[in-house]
Amino acid sequence: MIAISRLTVLLFLTFGAAMGAAAGDAVAGKAKAVMCAGCHGREGISVRPRYPNLAGQREEYLVKAINDYRSGVREEPMMLLMVGMLTDDDVANLAAYYSTINCK
């Protein structure tokens, strides 16, 4: 039982550190978001029902979602074209930007 507790703590610390590393620059993200506007709207509110809103999403969720498209875990050819050229910093910055938008 003690080994499980230590493992749990280790996983928590590792996961927590990785999540903290996702913090990006919202100003840089706003500049990069121009490429997302065609589908997800200028301020992250989609004008088409097919595409999700990005505004107000949690930063960690956005980083994971974008990275899942980049790695092929989530399969969507158009998204792969759009995010395939992003750097890790770009992803963090976009996530930081969209997470700061109040969508209400």
C-alpha cells in the first residue's frame, strides 16, 4: 500500500509539473490565432456549428487537444494541416490566449 501511495504522489508531481509547463504568452497567442479565425472565429467563438468554440476553454485542455491533433491521436486532416506547423511554444501561446477570453 505504501508503494501505491508513493507512486500516486510521484505521478501527481510529474503531471502537475507538466501542466505548469504549458503556461504560454497570451499576447503572442493572439497574434498566432489569426490562422484559427477562419473556422473558430476571430475571438474564438465559432461562426459555424461544425467547429468548436475555443474561447474560455481551459489552457491545459487546449494544449492537450492541439497536441493530440499534432500527434495523430485525434484524426482530422484539416486540423493536422493547421497545427502540424506549430511549435510547442505556439501551442502554449494559443492555449494561453484562448483561455483568457471571456465567452459570456
